[in-house]
Amino acid sequence: MPGARIRAQLRLTATTVLSSTDALDAVRQAIGAVKGGGASLLTSGLQNLGAQVNVERESPDRLALSITSGKRIFELCTFSARVTGPGTDGKTRLQVGGLETYKTNQTKLYMIIPLGPKQIAGYDPYKRFLSAVASVLSERDLSAQISIETPSAT
């Protein structure tokens, strides 16, 4: 499994005929589809059933988003949705993610021996959110080209 820094680069990219406003509205609509899941930030091993996606700031071409624990007590990770276009081809480009800030934890044996890769708090809800955005975009624009992947290192 790749390290946390590589996994944090996971993002959705899409090309769509939707306007910039409609593309960001699709992202907003997907917010309601993601609730709960993922390991607790407190490393208790308990599931974080209240994890949720929140819009922190808005501008005409960007949404600043976060995933927080229940009741927004802990911020687990932050990322953005950005749109450009439409370009000369009439298409709008949408990018959601990679993670800008995130917290990690790692299971240890005897408090010192790592037992696996670091886990990103809020990563499961983040992946589900990217899938929800892809689903909403596909429903609104059948011709949308959507990809969820980690950009290759160059």
C-alpha cells in the first residue's frame, strides 16, 4: 500500500458540458450523500459514525471543503473543488481533491513498532465523496469524462 502522502493525492478530474456553476452545484449535491465511516481521529479504533463533508468557503470558481468528525469537533482533512472554463472547446474542467491538510495515525505494537502504513483520518468518507461527485456528474451530463485517481509521480 502506498504511503499517506501518495494516497492524499487521490482526486477526481472531470470534463463536462455543464457550466462552472452547475459543476460546483453537483459537488454541493454530493455532500449530502456522505455521512459517517472511517477510523476515529482519537485512535480509539471506534468508527467515526458522524463524519461529514462541509463547505468552509465559496467563490465563483472554488469550494473549500472539509471532512469533520461528528458535530464538527475535529477537522479530519481539507480539500477543494475547482472549476475552469468553459474553454474554447465548450467544456468545463472540474477537479476535486487531493487532500490539502490531513491527520494520520498508525497502529503500533508496544507503543513503538509500526504495524502497517499510516491511516489518513477521514479517508474513507473522502473516497465515498469523490464517488458521489462522480455519480452526480454522470447523472447530470451523460457525456462527462470522469476519472478518480492518484496523479502519477513525474
